[in-house]
Amino acid sequence: MTLTTSPAETTVLDIPLVLRGRIIEPDENNSIEFGGRTGARFRTPDARAYAADLVLRDASDLTDLHNTPIDEILDFLAELGPRLAMDRNPLMQTAFDLCLDAGELTPPVLRPIYDQMPAMFDRDRMSRQVEGKLGKAYLDGWVELGSPGASTMRMRAIGTRQMHIIAGNVPITAALTVLNAAFTKSDCLIKTPSNDPFTAAAIVRTMIEIDPDHPVAKHFAVAYWKGGDTQIERQVYRPSRIEKLTAWGGMSSMTHIQKYLVPGIELIAMNPKLSISIVGHEALETAEAMQEAALGVALMAGRMNQTACSSTRVVYVQCTTDEDDLTLLEQFGQAVHQAFLGLPEHESTAPKSPAPELEDELRAVALDDEFYRVIGDTSSAGVVVSRTDEPVEFADSLTNRVVNLVPIADITRVPRWVSEATQTVGIYPETLREQLRDDLALHGVQRTLPLGVDLKAQASSDPEQTSRLPHDGTEPLRRSVRWVIDQSVDLR
């Protein structure tokens, strides 16, 4: 890892291309310089020169990984985990620094994300995940589907040639991608994002430092190129070279890759998601309930500084538009704003910078005090209180810890307004969550959870619960392998 300086004295970070055990550094004759999403400059080898080698052309070359026992793979990953700690790995420290400069998260919020990566490679945790989501026996051999010795049907999970277009808003995605590809005994090309261009490469390079000849290390390629480069993509997006395409990203990215989808390439889409909260009238009835619900909203919107798909943007509150209820709703808005400002730094901080376009929207609606009240701003945190039962027109663009409170007299109407694009719904109180969860699920919501509860502590107390959880309503690991049937004839 080296630093170069451009003529304008801007620091440019050199990021290598990682190609199945090979590390290819950029140089003066073979590099392209790029910019991060919110800052930073980096250069990397021109991926066009290696386009034909980014993917595994011959599926028979997966035989080494196919024949490696899954427990041996887990042992290798478990050895990798502790080496991903930033205090002992300069590559991970560099990944953190670059993500900090290129992305939207602040140091107190970003650091815990990197600090949790080694624990993701805990041997027992990984073993539970593989057994719960795939089944080790199906990865290591043909499993009899009937009585042992008498069955004529067997099934096995077969690794595939994969490409992952990962998101960089939350860099944990890089670690998840590495784990999922290794769990499925698959060859994997990772296309990194401009707001986190190095974390995936740092993880794979650390693998290579442990053992460059290990089958897992030899089946990862990591590269960055600007999306839409047809010279690269026409050679990569071919059914003869990749079978599974996992794409995380915004609507423009998802729309762009549609033109490459042909029979033989299965898209596993981690579509862009939005999340909401629903608050019952109980939150407006006592000071204690108001504080509890307000903290729940602030946590769900503020964690990772409202950059995650699970971040709340709109909060539907059970109340009328009568003046007395609207007064209570504004008091709740003040409580949410104060809760934002009081969150511990490891959960949430003031944003790196204001959001000028959103700030303009807030100023505009603040002038219309018949329909809206605005508390705070995009520099620290904010709340838009609607005085009608309609969210603001720019609700999907809320960011920088800004939420919109919307009064709804009949709270049972809310499930009709969600869809498959709604990932998570936080609900207060628990009785309301139990009342609404089935209808929300029928309309596409993938997760409901209580507001104001320490879910992290709850999950860590019983890790077995999380070992089989789906992601966004699907099971990506099961979709990432091919489930192959072997049939014989019983000649007895």
C-alpha cells in the first residue's frame, strides 16, 4: 500500500487489484485515478486490462474448493478473523481511513463497524450459520434423501461462479460478501464501491498473507471500476462466466445491470430499501412513554447516521389532526430531536456535513406553518412534523438524522402504504406490533421490531436465534448455490 501525490498535492491512495491470489499494484503505466463518494482520491490498475481474468472462465477450476471440507474452510476463516483487527492489521486501518474520507460516516460511528468484523469470523458463529442456512453435509457430499442405503435420490449444494456488486454505505457488507462466498464454496468477483473501495481487498489480501495457496484465497477477485464501463462489463456479465449476480445498490445501479441479465445469470437483488416507524397513541399519553418512544425513533433513525436500509425516515403516529393532538405530536417531535442529540457517539453523531438540498426543502416547508413544523436542521438532527396525514413529498430523501412525523387517526391504515421496498418497521408499543405484524408482512415488510429496546444485547444473549435469519425476506445463501439432484436406479 503506497501513497502518491498528484500535481495539486492531493494525496492519492494506491489500491491494488486482487486476482485469485495475485496482487497487482497500480503504476505509472497502468492505473486510473478515481474519487470517493464524498472525498478522497485513489488509483487502481485499469481493470479493462484484466477484464477476461476477473471471472473464472472454466468451472472445472472450482474443483479444488469443491473438494475442500467445509470445516477446513471454517478453520481458515477463523484464523483470518483476529487478523482483521485494525490495531494489528495496517490494511484494515487503511480501509477504515479511506472509508472515512470517501464515505458518509463519522469516526465514532464507523469505528465500531470495523471493530465487529473479527467477531463475524468466530468459528462457532460461522458453523451455526452454515449448518442453519445450508447444511454442512450438503456442501461436502451427496445427501441421501430416503433411507440410507436404499435411496435412489441424493442432493448436493454446488458452489457457483459469482459476482457481487457491493454497497459501501455500511462497510460490513464487504465482510458478509467474503463469508457468504466462502460458505458456499464459490468463486467470487467483488466489484467495490467508490465510498468503500478497499475493505473487501484488505480482507482478501489478509487471506493471501495467511496462505496464498489456500483454495478460499485462490477464489476471490476484487476490483474497482466505474459502473457502466462496457469494455469490462461485456466480458464479465456472461452466463458462460458467472452464474449468480448479487447486487446491492440504489435504483440507478439496479436499473443499469438489467441490460446484462440473460438466461443463465440469476440476479440476487439486494434492492434499495426504506424503513419506517409506527407509534401508538400511548406514546403521547405520559411523559415516560413519550421519552421511551422518542429514544426508540432516534435510535432507529440515528444508528449509522441514517445511512442504512433499516434507518427510519417516516414515523406514523396514532393521533388526529385536532389541535390538542397536534400539540402533543409537536411535543413528541421535540422529544425525538432531543433524543437524537443525546445519543452516544458510538450509535450516532452529528453528520459529517449538512445536506444542502434537504436543507432547502426544510426551509421551504418551515414557511408553511399551517401544514408543517420544523425542528432542528441537517447539521445535527431534525424533525418535520406534518399537520396533515401526508408525509412530506421529499420523505424518501430524508437523511442526516431528519425524520418526518405524520399523524394518522386510524393506525391500521399504515400497512396499505408499505411494499416490498419497506425493509424494517419499528413499532411502539409491543401490543401494537403484535396487532400489525401480519398485515405488514402481507404487504411486503421484511422485519418488524420494537422501538426502545436494546436489540443488540437481546440478540447476543441467544446467538442461535440469528443463525438462520433471512436477509430482506430472502435466503441469499441458499440461492447462491446450485441444488443438484443425483438419481440412480434401484436394481435390487
